[in-house]
Amino acid sequence: MCEQMKRFLKGFSPIEEYAKLGSGFSGGKERIVKFFNSNNSIADRAEFLKKEYGIGGFGIPGKKMCVVHSGQTDGRGSTIEYYNENMHNIKIFVTYKQIAETINDLIERGEYI
């Protein structure tokens, strides 16, 4: 059983797991933390994330045992795909505002970087 599945069984949050991956660009998490530390506006944070994440995504082929396995971003937000506890593929859409709120919570708990 992979680490993500173990966490799933302990209260998995697909948005948190996705947010913990960062923007996918070198130094992205550090840029995000720096911006969040200097700007408290959720609207500004969401706009920053929109630019930082850009358009694109990732996929982890052959990782059916792990939970979050795909993410696609565009100008509206991100589509996250993950496997639930029954190994069914679930697809959800989250806005940049939701991602910004989640990242803020992770930073405050010391779980982002």
C-alpha cells in the first residue's frame, strides 16, 4: 500500500494532496509561500496561483495504487483525479480560490514545504 493510500485511510483530502505538490515548476512552492506571506488577499493569492500554475498538468501512469494521479490546470482552476478507498477513479474541479485557501491552511500548519 502506498503512502497516499495510508493517508487516505486517515482522512485523505484530495485538494490538500494536490496542493502539496506545488505548481510543478522549479521553485514554485517557495514563490507561493513568499507571495502568501506578503499578501493576505485571497483574491490576489488566487490570481497569483493562476499565473504560477499556468496551463498544463501532470499524470502518473500505472500508479493505480496511489491516490492523486492526475492534475490539469487552466484559467479557471484545476481538475484533480484520484482513486478513492474503493479504487474508483474520481475527478473533481477546484477553483484557484479553493487551492489558495487550502495552501494557506497548509502553510499555517507547517505542512506545505
